[in-house]
Amino acid sequence: MQPPQSKPQAGPRRFLPNLVRTTAFKLTAIYLVIFALFAGFVLGYVAWNAKRLLDDQIRQTIDAEIRGLAEQQRLGGIRRLINIIERRSRGPGASLYLVATPVGERLAGNVEALPPGALDRSGESEIEYARSSDALDRPGRALVRVFLLPAGFRLLVGRDLEERERLGVVIRRAGGWSLFLIFVLGCLASWFVSRRVLKRIDGMTETTQSIMAGDLRGRLAVSGSGDELDRLALALNAMLERIADLLLGMQQVSDNIAHDLKTPLTRLRNRAEEALRTAQSPDALRGALEGSIEEADNLIRVFNALLMIARLEAGRIDDSMVELDISEVVSSVAELYDPLAEEAGFSLETASAPGLRIGGNRELIGQALANLIDNALKYGRPTGEAAPVVRVAARPVAGGVELSVADRGAGIPEQDRVRVLERFVRLDRSRSKPGFGLGLALAAGVVRLHHGQLRLEDNEPGLRVVMFLPASAARPVDARAAVTPAGSTTAPNPAGLPAG
């Protein structure tokens, strides 16, 4: 005996590692990283466009000022240009101005210090500068343009880039805080989602452990949200229901075999023992052996029926489903049983519409129909003055075909119509007749294999058994998914299986 499994200990030391290993946490973390990268890309794109826009505005301002100053120099000479530069340099928020000689000596402007060779290159550049010669003056960065004037003079006009730097700081700070908030909120969301999922998974694990311990009544909880975990729980619950039904059927079969097959086995042994003890001639021994063989054949047919029922319930029939003519099946089975019906004093009547074609297994359908007829011949004899008639009919209905076998016997009480579908179940009044109570259970498996239904109805008087077979049964089917508690019948003797 295995020792009982200890229940997993809950607590932070176990919960947090389990939380991190959950698929929900990993998916949320992946989404967080993707969203953070996307947010960083968006912020970077905004910062790049803002910088480009500011630079374009600065260039346009510088170009406009250079054109105006160059025009002033052309009209009034270098002296007029110097006066204008001096006046503009003293204004608040002024741009950067510098007028220098051909050798680089400063004539006017508000720039004192430039990198070496800055005035030697005409055109646009980004340089460091200082507005005064004081060493403590913090150098700035500017976008400038150098313009060559007549006689070799240099004109420098530029704008400080401090605003662009401040904008970059603001954007970087906003981006940092945004990514931080995304990370925090993402972690909280991951924790919440993973904790909720992990809680449900732990509940499922506890339920499965109790089921493995032997409690087959346990079922997985369904929250009702209709999510993937609910769908998984419903599928597993349906599987557990099927497993419980199969185990219950195995238990019932074992009990029935132990009780119902004990009598024929005992009878077989007693007959052989009596033959050994009392037989005085070869003819007596031969008769005893023939009786023993007959009893053995009956037992073999019982076990064959049990094997066939198990295969039908498990959906392991390998016979292919083909298109067949139900009218031909009815006529063939009726022709087979017509001599037996005449010998038993019955009139076997058939009424089948022509051209009834469905998809199915001919041998199994014929076996189920033959079992119905055999049962009707056994148990359908009228108790009054009514004529002993068994009527077999086939007619088209919406979505398929209905096969029916009706007799005028005592019938089956409504409260017993579900119970008689189980294996080895026989009503009290039928125990005096030969049979083992397997026919209805076997036929029920045949009907389920074809995704059909079998109903037991009152024939007033007698019993009417109806098999509905859908026209689409030719496709591959799973017999386990077509359980129909409405009814069932027996298997035909032509296949060597016992009737009900």
C-alpha cells in the first residue's frame, strides 16, 4: 500500500517560485517587454522629431539673419554691419553674432571664445562657444553658420542649443518615468493574473489528487467565465464521467459474471461428473459430451457478447462504415427468421419503404435487428386471443431512418425500460426462458456506434422497439460520444452471440 501523498505546503517560499514559473506570468512579462520597447520607440521617435523641428527652426532663423546682415553690409559697408551687430548683441535673448577680420581678429559681436579654426570653414556647424573670456563662464553649445564677406571678412551667426538640450532632458525624464510606471504596473498585472490562474490550477491539482486517491466523484470546479480553463475543466469532467461509467460497468460485469455465469458453469461440471459416475454405455457418454459441448458453446457465446459490448462501448470497432440499403437488410434478416417465426407459431410481417440508404456497418445493424426479432419471438406471444404477430418496419424520417420491431406480448413496464438495457438484466417473468440478458446491451452499443437512438415504446398491447439511424453515420464516429439511455436491443444468432 502506497503511503498517502502529502498535500503541497502553501506559503510565500513555494508560492512565489510557482508564480514566476506560470505561463500567465511569462506571457505577461513578454507583453511587458514588448510594450516597453514599443513605448521607448515611440518616445525616441517623438524626441528625434522634436530635435529635428527645433534644428530646422534655428536654421531658418540663422539664414534669415545672415541674408539681412549681408544686405546691410552691401549697402553700408563693414562699418554699418559692425554697428548693427553691436546693437543686436546687446538685446535680450540675442542670437550669437561675430564679425572678424580675414586673420580672425574680433571686430564686433557677443562671442569671445571659439574653437580653433571655427572661422576658417564657411557653412553650418555645431560648436562650443563662450560669451566672455572669463574662465569660469560655462561654455555653451550652438548651431552656427559662417558667411564670407567681401574683402575676406567673416560673419558668424548662430543660436544657442540650450532649449534643445532642455527638451531632450524633459523627454528623457518623461521616458524614464513612463518605463518605470509600465514596469511597476506590468509586474502588478503579472502578479494578479498569475495568482488568479495559479489559484485555479492549484484547485484543479487538488481535485485530481483526490481522484487519484480513489474519490471518483470529484470534479473540477468551473467558474462560469467560459475561458480556456473552464473549457478544459468541462472536457476533463466529461472524461471523468466517462471513466466512472466504464469503471461502474466493469464492476457490474464482474458481479454479473460471478453470479449469472456460476449457474451454467456448475451445470456443466455436474453434467460431466454425472456422466462419469452413471454412464454405462458409449451412447450415454456421447450424449453427456454433447450436452457439455452445448453448455460450453453457450458460455462462449456469452463471453463473445461481453467482448463485443466492450468493443462497442470503447469505440474500437474496425469495420468501415459504408453506404447500405436498409430495405435489403430488413428483407435479409426477415427471410432468415421467417422459418423460426413459423415454427414458433408467429406471423412475421415486414413493411419497408424502398430506397432507404444510410451510412453504417451492415453486419452490426443486421445483428441488432435480428436480436430485436429474436426477442419478439421469445417474449412477444399474446396472452389473450390476439394473433401472434411480429411486425418489422423501416421508414424514412428527418435526418435518417427508423427501424422498428413490434410484438403483441406483455411488453416491458415503463419503469423497467432503462434498467433492461444493462448487461445481465432480465425481468422476473422472462427468467424461465433461455437467455443471459445481454442482447439489449449489445444492440445499444451498435446503435450508439452509429450515433443513433433506440427507444422502447408501448405497442398497446406489446412492445415496440424503435432504432433511429442517422443518414450521416457513414463518417468515422466515436461510439463513446453517443450514449443514449432511451433504449437498446440484442445481437443476432447468425453472428454466434446470445440473444437477450
